[in-house]
Amino acid sequence: MKLRALVIDDSRVMRNMVMESLRRTQLAEFEFVEAEDGADAVTKFNPKVIDIVFADWNMPKMSGIEFVKKVRATTKSTDVPIIMVTSEKTVAKIEEALDSAGANAYITKPFTVEYVQKKVGPLIEDIEKKRGQKPGGFFSKLMD
């Protein structure tokens, strides 16, 4: 399955690491759109075009959590999974992202490809189901 992923991080190196990790998961065939911060991401986010979002927390101009809150405030964007990819590890931050802001998953840095597969796999299966496709990615093979 092909997915267009928006990767938001003020560090080019980290954006590249996230994108390479996603490629290596083999969960989908990813096409990437990059944003340098939440404000840049708002201009690039379109729920009709973007299938999934990966956002860092701490960025200039607009943080990742502010981006999530802004996107979730619009009713059209609720079907697009948003995954926080951040070094923020406190329970309070995780709860804020998942419970208050509306992120779908939380990945802490540093991360492994296997951890990304575990967190992102179920979200991609949900996308496949909504598209009426039979789940067939790497995560499904693990479950067989």
C-alpha cells in the first residue's frame, strides 16, 4: 500500500532518520512530505492528501503538540493518524499528547525500526481497512 507521510522535525538529520526507519519497517510504500516545524506543517497538511503524520514535540515557531491540537480542532482531520516522535518521555507529556491533544501514538527517541513497526503497524492496518483493502503489510505477516 502507498502512503503519503508528513514528517515534521526541525532537524533534517532526524527527519531523515524517521523516513529511513519507516522505509525499513516495510509496513507500506511511503512517499514523504517534510516540514521544518509545526507552522510549516500546517501549510503542507491536507487530510485529502496526507495519510499519516509523524511530528516532533520541540520545534521553533509552532511545536508539534500545538500542530496536533490545531489539526485535531478541524473535524476533517480526525481520520489521519498522528504519531509523536519525540525525546519527551514524561508520563505527563505522553498523556498530554495522547489524551488531550489527540495524537494516536507516541514514539520516544531514540527508537528502533522494530519499535516503529510495533507502534505504527496497527495504525496502517486501520488505514487499509478504511480504504477497503485487505491488510497485507509487514505487521499482518507478523500476526499470521
